[in-house]
Amino acid sequence: MQGMRVRAIAMKAIALGFLLGTAWQAIAQDAKTPYPKMAPIDQYFAENRDSEIALARSAAPEAISRDAGVMVLGPHGYETAFQGKNGFVCMVERSWTAPIDDPDFWNPKLRAPICFNAAAARSYLPRIMRKTDLILAGRTKAQMMEAIVAGIDKKELPAMESGAMCYMLSKRGYLSDRDGSPNRGLHGRSTNCDHDRVGATGEQVP
């Protein structure tokens, strides 16, 4: 039993060290990217609430998104625009949900429409909201990552649930400067949210 505890502690330490190491590497790389720091905060907000709601709903088939909850980004984080009826929650992610070493991490143009099923809304969405709260509060990449790791370790953030998935079907988002096409790579996909957004093509997943 003692050996198992020691191994568990060691694994947590290794995981934290890896994540923080990645954070420091990302900070060192920032000077080489087109977006080395956060842009003025207003550049990350939608021009109007209705356009963000429509963009969020474009992530999933209309049969799902019309009854889904919708969250929009405001000055104090994501807030509920519509209460859903089917367990799904749609939103538009911003650049800071990308990996911290992604050169588009601070890109204010990035808009990623996404719609979570109930399992993902309970277990993955809280991480997105926490990241957003931390970034809007002025935390650095390293501080944000450290807080997320601590939140998971202390069970303040839930573990990923089995069956968590998300739709990213929109052709209207802007996902990266690098792709040449704003929407390249993700439209037409339903995705396991726990695996880097690579999933099976399909109109509907149970």
C-alpha cells in the first residue's frame, strides 16, 4: 500500500513537472511567435452577443444545437445566454484553449465553435471556464497551467467522464493563422474531447 502511494505521488510530480516544463518552454518561445503576449482584451470579444450565439450553435447539427445551452464570453468569463433542454452546451472557444506552446495561443482572431455533450459539459467544460477565468484575471501561461493541474489534483475540477465528446462542424470559425484556410481540419467532425480533437466523421454520435 505504501509503495502504491509513493508511486502515485511520483507520477503526479512527474506530470506536474512535465506540464510546467512545457509552460516555461512556451514562454521562451513566445518571443518568436506573431502573438508573444495577450492582445488588448476587447479584441477577444464578439462584436455582439447575437453573432456569438449563432456562431456557437453552428458547431453542431441543428437538431442538437437548437435545444442546446449556449455560453458567451463576457468581461468576467463565460456566461449562460440560453439554458439548454438536451444536455448539450455550445460555445465559441478562444485562443487560450489551445496548447500553451501553440503559436496562436494569444491570437485574438481565433474563434472555435464547439458543442459539448452532457458528459463533456460536466467534465471538460469546467476546465475551459477555469482557464478563461484565469486568463481574464491576468494570469500567465505558467500560472494558468499550474492552477489547472492543482484544480484537477484537488478534485476542484472533475475528471474526464467516459463518453465525453464534442461537435466541431462549423465552417464559420477561425482556428489558426497557419492553416491557410480559417476552418481547415475540423468541420465535419464529431470528436472525443479528451484526445486532441481528432475523431470519427459523423453526423450524430449517441
